[in-house]
Amino acid sequence: LFALHGRVPLEQLSSLSPSRWTYAMTASTVDLAAMPGSPGADDPLWRHTPEIWLTDLAICGVLAVIMIVVLALLLGRVDSRRRVER
């Protein structure tokens, strides 16, 4: 939607967001950086190469696993509180 590469605070914060990596993977798939007027033309995560695409995919997978583990831990805490209340 807008360029993040080179914007120091936004670029670091966006690394924690799955949408950053999925959008970069989509941009890499369709070679969005080569389109005229593309906001992320200088973003290295948008390069149209298999290595970049696989990196984006791997980081999406890692973030998904982290989120699933955190969700399972939080749900476990809620479930244990329910058992105590009964």
C-alpha cells in the first residue's frame, strides 16, 4: 500500500506483521516492483526471485507457528481458570 523500505521505525515494526510478508510474497510473485510507479520498487523483499519468495513464505510460516503457540498457551490459561471456577 505504501513503501516501508527505508522508513526506520515502520520497517522494523512491520517485520512482526504477517501482512507485511504476505504482501511482499504477492509482490514478488507478480513482479510488482517492475511496474511503473510502484511504491516498493526499491524494497528488496519485492524482488522477483525464487529465493526471496521462499524467504517470504518461510517467515510467514514461522509467524503462523508462533501465533498458534501463543494462542494455545493463552487458551490453556483460560481453560485452567474455568476448571477452577467449576
